[in-house]
Amino acid sequence: MLDLARIRAAEVRQEPYPFFVVERAIRPDVADQVAEDFPAIDRAGVVSPGETDPGPAFRQLIAELEGEAFRRVVADKMGVDLAGLDTKINVRGHARRTDGNIHTDTPTKAVTVLLYFNRETEASDTGLRILNNSSNLDDYAAEVPPLLGNMLVFKVTPDCWHGHKPFEGERKSLQLNYLSGRERTRKHERLRRFVRHLGRRIGVD
């Protein structure tokens, strides 16, 4: 499904923060089928793929995105050790007018991958912009149209500002995050406290 050679060959830009863009990241011979198998989503906001019923081509795409081959490519290009990091995938089918507000990703994420599934006539003027600052949507280093097969990968930093023009309507995308480890640490700590509390209740130190 993924054109790993094309993704591997993409130029990484370092300013205003590390990122790269790939057109046709999905192989042309399967792109239409992947788009056809995008899950039906009837509401705005992020949705876990597990809450949807995608077709087989889209399920295979998800498997490849979560696979080790793609992880190695992203790690090499971003200069980040992603070995063992948990992943999280969400999909969107619709945008609200507030979804494109300027923001950074949270530090629980190490790297963000965005992949789009819209046809030429769908949301084509709402490209995601890599911004140079936190206040001006028109001051940007790159813009990624949300069209079928377009991929954006960026390293999550304190200044990874991005956003797009206000839009309300169908806008299909997938977001994959490699979690930084902080969330996993919190989960481990919660589990450790629970086990310790349980041990005290049953008289085990």
C-alpha cells in the first residue's frame, strides 16, 4: 500500500521544525481502492479505527503504517529513536470550523504522521500549513493539500505550530502518532500504584 521508496526519498526540512511531505505516499495502483475503503464516519472529531468498519484495503494500510518497515523509515528520517514506542491512530471524516486553529501537538507525542484521502474536489483549499509562528496562519513554510495520498510527517517540538483555514464539511484523514513514552510512563505508574494499593489491602507489602 505504502510507497516506502518514495517516502524514504522525501526531503527533510529542518525549519521551522523537522518535517517532510510526500505526494503519492500510497501507491497509485491501490490508492483508489484505499480511498474507497476509508470508513464511513458521520460525525466530526477524531475516531478510533476500532470504532469504524473500514474495507480491507484500508485495514491493510493501517497494518503497514503500524509496521516496523515504516517505523524504521520515519525514525531514520526524523533522527528519532522510535524503537518500542507505542503508536496511536485516529481517523477523521468531517471537519469543524475550529479544527484548523493554530496549535502544537502535545509532548506525549514524539512524531506525528498525517495522511489524507480526499479527492480533488473535496476540501482542496484547506491545506495544512507548517507555520513559522503561533499567531499568523499566512506565515508558513509549507502547505499540504489534504488530497488522496499526501503525507506529512513532523517531529513534535515545543514550536511545531500548524493549522489550516476554517472549513466545515467532509475532510478525510488519518493521524498516526508515535507516543513519546511519557504516556506509557504514566500508565506504568498508575498500574504500580494500583498493585501497591491492592497489596496493602490483602496484607502483602
